[in-house]
Amino acid sequence: MRTPLLIAGLLLSAPVLAACGTESTGGGGGDADDPRALTVESSDDACELSASEAPAGTLTFDVANSGSQVTEFYLLGEDGLRIVAEVENIGPDLNRELTVTAPAGSYVTACKPGMKGEGIRADFTVTASDEEPVVDADDQALVDQAVANYASYVEDQSAQLLEKTTEFVELYKAEDDDAARALYADARTHWERIETVAESFGDLDPMMDAREADLEPGAEFTGWHRVEKDLWPARAEGYTPLTEDERALYADDLLANTTELDTRVQELTYTIDQIANGSRGLLEEVATGKVTGEEEYWSRTDLWDFQANVDGAKVAFEGVQPIVEGKDPELANALENRFAELQALLDSHRVGDGFKYYDELTPDEVKALSDGVNALSEPLSRLTAAVLS
């Protein structure tokens, strides 16, 4: 077996937010045979880890949901804000694994029953390890190429997002609503392709992409979906349109946060496991919002988002595909086929340069898309472990 592939960790600079919620229980040494293999039990009111520390290297968290709500599990940076790795959409009585390379340092773990709020948090320590990974030269060349390609992709998508958001904001502030509506889904495509990267900053995602139905009590509704509701108010009973000043306020806020996102993206470096986990994370975004029709509640442009998430997931997979082909060719082949099958389903709903609106899909068509996502999810859940083997 080859040694795990390790490269420089994700480096971000982000404001520190105070963590809240009940702390997880657990401590000590985890699995006596493999201290890097940890279990997590997420219930409705607890987040219990088998250990509160582990040695540096490739960690695997086996997350079991014993609660009544869909949950998520996060490994966060010491500030409790930066997302190092995550696994989402864990239904009751289900298990999901999260594999990540973690250097020595202080971290925070979090379970999020109901996938809302700060979650149930606890401190987690990764201790120094004497095991120094030696990366095969051929493997290292593949890693370096994958990281460079993915960084360029993210930077390009961020730049296009900023350009189109600037245009969208100008149209919206000028009350050219038809033109703004026509640009909305296209502009958001660039957000959705790099959504997991944007989420890693912690503070920007809720300000830019929170859905109204998911807001915590007292939280302000801002970002893309606030503007979306104003442009497509038909489903909002008793809705009062925003004033000119309110339009300017929300539009300028969206553009300022997009500009900040683009600035931060330029400072990122990546690990190979973050790229692989990002591919899975983008497909989870499809499963939890797009295929259910909950993401674009007002505009019904969910399939544009669906396609963009799949685009981003496929780019991330293709970046690490040469590595997987050398370690698990069967998995690489399965993923390539499942991506193609899901794309064929999406293509069947194309209309011109776009797609059908979500409410134009039949229940059978929605089920077929859901089945396609599920078929891809299973092999994609094994991608990170294969890359790091």
C-alpha cells in the first residue's frame, strides 16, 4: 500500500465567531488499534465522539445518526468558523464517513441536528505524529497538477461570479426586472460550481445564500434569495415589494460580499482530500436542496443550480481521477459512468440555453433525478478514502 498523500493545508484568514451550543462528550484514545479511526454519534441533543484527540495524519470519522432529524458533521478550524471538512445529509439511522488529512493543531467538531444553527460543538485536538509521509514522486506530480488545476478553476469561477453579480446588481437597482430575472440563474451558476469552497469561509455563505425557510429566529434575510423573492413574488402571500432604497441596500450588500469572496479565494491553497471531499459535498448540495426544489423557491430555477453543482463536482473528481485510476480503477470507472448517466438525465430537461422550471417537472421526472443523484452518491462517498489510500 502506498503512503497517504499529504500537501499543504487549506489556509484562510477569517473573522472569529464565538462557538455556541452544548459541547460533545468523549475523550481519550478512540480505537486502540487505529487512533485515527473515530466514531461520532449524532443525536437530537448530543454529539458524542469516541475520542477528543487523534494523531496527525489521515483521520476517518464514522458518523452515525441516532436522532430523529437529518444531521451534519463538521471538522472546523480552531476559530470555530473555517470549515476544514464536512459530511452532510445524514438521515436518521444512517452512517456516513468523513475522511480528511489533518495536521497537528486545535480544531472544533460540530454535529448539526436539523442542519441548522451553530450545532453541538466541542474542542478537538490533533497531536503531533512521528509518522512522516513519503509521497511517491509520480503521485506527487499528480497531486501538484490536481491542486493547481482546481485552484485555477475556483479563481476563474469566482471572477465570473463577481463580473455577473456586478451586472445583475446594476440591473436590479435600476429596476430593470426583466433583465435581472434573465441573468439571475446564469450568474448564480458560478456560485453553485464553487459552493463548497464559499461555504468553507463560514461567515459569507449565510449572508449570501441563506434560504428564508432555513433562517434562525432573529436572523436577517439577505443575499441572493432575498433579491430572488423580490423579483419573483408570486408565491409570497401578501408580499410588499422592496423600496428603491431597500433594493440598493440588499444589492450593494450582495456585491460587497461577492467582492470579499473573490478576494479570499485568491489566498487559498488546497489539499487533495479537500478537492475530493468538495466533489462529494457539491453532490450533497444537489441532494439536500436542488433535487427537492427547495433552493430556488421563488424563481423555480433549481435545475440551473443542479447542473452547476454537478459541474463543480465533476471538475473536482476529474482533477483527482488520475490518482484514483492508479489506486482503484473500478471506482474511477464507476464514477465516470455515473456522472455521464446523471448528465444525460439533466440534458433531457434542457430548454434552449437553460432548463425547465422546477414546477414543470413531473413527479416521475423528479424521482428519476433523485435516483440518479443517489446512484452517484454511493461511489462518490468512497472517493476521498481512495485518493488517500
